[in-house]
Amino acid sequence: MFPIFKKKQKIRGTVVLMSKNALDLNDIKAGPSVIGAFGLARDIVGSVVDGATAFLSRSVGFQLISATKTDRMGNGFVGDQFFLEKRIPLLPTLAARQDAFNIYFEWDNDFGVPGAFYIKNYMQAEFYLVSLTLDDIPGHDSITFLCNSWVYNAKQYRKDRIFFANKPYLPNEMPQALVNYRDQELDTLRGDGKGKREEWDRVYDYDVYNDLGDPDKSRGLARPILGGSKKFPYPRRGRTGRKTTKTDSASERPAPDTTYVPRDEVFGHLKQADFLGFGLKGLNQNVVPQFRNFFDFDKEFDSFEEVRCIFEGGIKLPTDLISAISPIAVVKELFRTDGEQFLKFPTPHVIQVDKSAWMTDEEFAREMIAGVNPCVIQRLKEFPPQSKLDPNVYGDQTSTITKEHLEINLDGLSVEKAIQDERLFILDYHDAFLPYLKVINKPVPKSYATRTILFLKDDGTLKPLAIELSLSHPDGEKFGAVSKVMLPPDEPSGVKKTIWQLTKAYVVVNDACYHQLMSHWLNTHCAIEPFIIATNRCLSVVHPIHKLLQPHYRDTMNINALARSSLISAGGIIEQAFLPGEYAVEMSSAVYKDWVFPDQALPADLIKRGLAVEDPSAPHGLRLVIKDYPYAVDGLEVWDAIKTWVKDYVILYYKTDAEIQRDPELQEFWKEAVEIGHGDHKNKPWWPKMNSIDELVESCSIIIWLASAFHAAVNFGQYPYGGLILNRPTMTRRLLPEKGTKEYDEMEKNDQKAYLKTITPKTEALIDLTVIEILSRHASDEVYLGTRENKDWTSDERAITAFKRFGNKMAEIEEKIERKNKDPDLLNRLGPAKVPYTLLCATSKEGLTNRGIPNSVSI
């Protein structure tokens, strides 16, 4: 302890925090069963009624730590303990549910400048510590400690909780008095890799996806372990340390209530993540069984009008079903407010202007470049399209589409000329789905693997030329596929048009499943988590790169844990509502085999897919093959803004490549992220070596891009486009009717009935709509790209100035997007459905907006 002060004087501090009970769960009105499931309504012995007064007296103690004066061991002096005093009734900077308190420390010149502090909570209840600001240090500016951390009773911690001032330091620049404290805090966050994690723990560690199944409950709920094997490679998730199942010692038991994530990954404010958690759990446990009891099993909608009725009038439900599900917040919001017992969903954007535009070939094609999954289409470079599947296992999988199929609609061009002129494109899901069709199509054949070839017209729009539908060969996979090629109808109505509409539905189902499992889950949520773990284990909170990346990690581990327990788990919502069923997440493992980190950068992705060509004279150094490609056009603007910001920031702290190489924390961060977090790809030659400023800038830009803009592009359009199940069905239930069958005759008589009997049935459609309606919403406290939650995130004015430039650039991009959407020559900006492409506009209002780029994968 620091000896008795000389010439004592008091310095004043302001502490901002939120008490546990100030986070009032009444705001989301979740039912008791749902709250109980998450353990958020438990009674805590000793918890207090008034959160604002609970912290007075001697309940929370602080000790300053000097950054400039050391004890005999070389560590910064630790001052005496002082406690919170008077509550500050009005403070303009306070956010909702926050309280501010005065605290006074005794100080003199011999103590030096504070650079950290210890805190001890002597109450039984935890609280959320936002910040400490010291204002009156003679000869120094104010010092801010930005904390944003849950603080539990001191007895729960092996080492005292410590927080550092917001000044960034590379490891070799850290004040010597604070070096050991920095190292000890990282050691705490790494943990020892043993035992079950408790809710107050702050330990970050890695594990494989061995908790998706529940083999003890049923053999049918067993699922393969993803990660750690050549057969099922996968990114790592956060370790929980739960016990293994009795049936399989390598699998972890499902969480009985909450799934552990480091406590600070569950933020202190009431956020969409909390709402989502209640909603998904309640949906899976309460709503789905009730829906299945009420609606006939496998029952479809009767007509397109009945589908639209769920937006325009609602579905009348019986009283007992209403009473069972209405306490659940996400469902409660869907009830009409006129007292009638109707379940009513918001009208999706895709039919807000035109109710039938979704059926057109133009809108079908336009959504491949401006819809919710605009990152899969490729330029066709060879004909016929080839497969990358192993021919020794799957035989010859070359496409059966011929030149004759295409040239009748190529406006007089040959296939060779169209390829040479960069006017042929392909949406290819053949290899992703073909290996799984034999199990997906049991016991009843119901779907295909698809290839769709499209032509770039003179007006800059795309039109489909042919769709190939493939099935596994009945004699075995080694005999190749059984395929048929479908062409656009030559008549505006009749059975040919119906067959073509059904054919497009098989493509959309492939696309919807690939989007949800690969583009959305794997490439954002799943791929980012290893970087979150590595950052917190290896980069101190005062490391400049930690400060750069941390906002883009907000809530992701929490959301992912919720997904593992309700969305992607065995028997979960994805398995119930999407075509692959129990093989859904396993399919994403197959796709991860070809995942390449550098290709996640938008320019590299566009070049790889043949949608862009390097051209120094073109904007962003790329010539887009489809000039009016809204995702790519807007995305490149955002990508460049991100990369410029990252470079401006990084060069403030690293002047040479050698400094990158000599940074032990940075090198350990990258080593762990590559060799453990994405360990199944650790030996791949494409990983950046992290030996240069350029490699650091590119890698950080990719992480930020994936967590923010890319996630926004593939997430917030889910309900605007997929809310109409007719437009984006998630499953098919039968193959195309063959001529001469009862199903074919029915299709000739009633095209709508044939379509509805093929696609997602009513119960699964309502489940899907409820989920994507939640996922597509913005929270009231969302923090968008180009903004920070707290202005005091760093004390470095140079970084703050650079960040302001970034924020201004994002605002400029948003204005530019709005102008493009009004340009009548850019037909893909609106399309036949008149849905403007706004998914990469940075800001948004609360709710369902089809726009907005949050900083992180927070939903």
C-alpha cells in the first residue's frame, strides 16, 4: 500500500454505473417462463430495491494505481480505498438507466499520475460500471477510465478487478509502473482452460461446436462435432466447460438455461440482443408447439391471397392459443391492437408497392445482385459449367445445359461471344446441395440442386436463360446426377408459366438456405467469433488495435450462444423451417472447407467471382462487370471508407513494418486467431503473416467489413424480401409434377395451389417470418458504422480526428446512395418491386427499415 500522503488534497471523480435492477425487464414484457429460462428474474439475496441509493455508504470501493510512481517491486503505487459518495441528480451526458456518483480520493504529488484503479463490490448484486472520470488532478487534464463492465461481489474474483485509463499504449510503450498489471489482466482473461465457466467469469477460451446436439435425449438429436477434423472443419466458438453427454463423451450437454459467454459480452443496457434472447427461446419452447397443434401438419396456405392476409388482415387464432403465446414479447408485438384475436405481420417491402412484381423474371434476377444474398452470383467463364466435386465419388457432374438452351434468348449472340463480352452469369448451388440430396430427399424426394444461367441485357439488368435441376443418381452417386434443364416459358400464362415459377422456387430455396447458413451465419457470426476470443486473450484493452476492433465485436458472442441454443441446435428453428433439416449446419462445414480469409475482402471477393477486374483508372481500382450492381457499387464505397479509416488509425501507432513484427501482443493475437480460432485452416498459405503495416490494415479491414457492412447487407433485408414466403420460400416438399400425374393435372387447373403445395407450409412459414422479423429489426440503442457508443473511447485526439473523418465519409456515402436510388437509368436500384437498395446506408431508425449498418454482428 502507498504510505501516508504528504500535503493531502482531494481529487474529485465521477462514477457512472447502472445497477442490476435498473435494467428493468418490464420494458420487453417477456413472460415468466421465458425470463426463467434465462435466469434473469432470479432473486438475489441482499439485492436492493433502489439501485440509485444502493451504492452509497461503503458498498463499492476504489483504489487508484499510479502510472508514474512504483513500489519496491516495480509496480505502480496502489492508493488507499475510497467509496462512492453523493449521487449526482442531473448529468447531461447520462444515458438511460445510468446513475452518476461523486467520489473523492486523497492525493499528493508523490503519488504521481493515476493510470489504473482497482474496484471492489461489497454488495451481493452485480452492477454495470460504465466509467470513472478524474477531474481535479493538479497539473494534468482530466483522466477517463472507460470501463463498460459488469462488476460482481469481490469474493467471486481470484484477482481484484482492474481498469485502465483510456490512453492507448503499445506493449513497449506502456508505463513501466503498469506493465505487470497489464500482463496480469490478460492472464485473467485467458483463464486456465479448466472447469465449468460461471456467469461472473470473464474468461475467453476456444472450443469446437460440440454442443449442437442432444444425444442423451434422443439418438435422432445427435449431431456431428464441427471443428477439429478434416471431415467437419469449422471456426471455434467460446468455451463453456459444461459437462459432456452420457452418450458421447466428446459432445457437450446442451445448456439447461443460459449458455456461458464472458460476462462483458452480455451488455448492461437493454438491447435487441436481450429481446432476441427472450424471443427465440420463447418462440422455440412455446410458440412453435402451439402453432403445430393449431395448424394441420404440413398444411399449406390455400391461396396467394391468404398469404397476403397475414399482413393485411391477420390470421384469426383461438383464445387458448392467444393466451399461451401472447406473453412472449416478440409475438405480442405481432397482434393487432384493436382487441381482435388476429396475428398480423408487417407488410414486407417487396409487396408494399406492387403485390405481384416478385413473380417476374426481372425481380428474380435483380435480387441476386441487390437482394438479401447478393454475394454468390458469378460471371460464367467456361461452358458448360463444371463441378468441383470429386469425380471418384460423384462421377461426372458437368452441367447438361447446352448452347442451344441459351442461344434462343441471347439476342443473336453465340455463347462464346456472350462469354467473351462478359455477359453470362451463373448462380450455382449444384456442388453445395448435390452431396446432401440423397439424405434431404428421404423419405420423400422434394428438392434439387440448381444452376441458373443469366444474361446481362443492354439496359444493365439480368434475365434468366436456363435453370438446371439436378438429383442424385438412383443407382449411386458415382454415376453422376440426373438433371433436367428448364427454360423460360414462351407464353405469358398456362402450365408452362407455372412450371417455370416452380422452377425458380427451387432456385430460391437453394439460395435462401445457403444465405442463412453460409452467407449469414458462417461468414459473419461464426467467422468473427475466433477473432473476438483472440483479441480479448491477447490484446490488452489499452492496445490500439483492441480499441480499433472492440466496437465491432459488441454482442456477437452472446448472439452466437443464443443461436446455438435455439436457432441452429438439433431440432431448433433452422432445422424445422429450412430444407436441409438436420443437415443444415453440417452443410456450412462443407462450405467452410473452401473459406479463404483474404477473399472476404470485398474487392478480392468480386474479382474471385469474376464480377470485377482490376483497373487503376476505375473508381476503387476496379471495373465492375455489371455496372449497376448495387451491392458492389455501394459496398466498394463502404469498404474503401473502412480501409482508409483503419490505415489512418494504424499508422498513428506503427511507423515501420518492424514495429508490427516486434509487437508481442499483436503477434500472439494473430497466431491464436489463425492456429486455434481458425485452426482447421492453420496450414493454408493464404493467411497474412502479420509482418507489415499493409497486412495489419487489410486484416483489420476485413474483420470490420464482415462484422459491420457485410453483415448488414445479408441480414437486414431478410424480412423485407423473405417476409413474403412466396418470394423466398425456405423449403420445397415435392419435385416438379410430371405430365400424366394427378399433381400435373392439379397444376393445370390451379397454379397457385400447385405452388403452395410445393413450398414452405403454413406453420413453418409463420415460424420463419417470426424469426426473420426479429433478425431484421434495429434496436433503439444501435450504434452505427462511423459512430462510437462513447466519445471517450480514446484519449488520443489524433485518433478522434481520424474517426470523425470516417464518420463524415459514411454520411457522404449515404447521401450518394440516396441519389443513386433516384436515378432512372439505374434500373437495378429499385427493380420491378420498387424496393430501393438501402442496405448499405449507414444509419437507420429503430425497427424494420431495410437499411442501416450496425458496428457489429449484434443480431
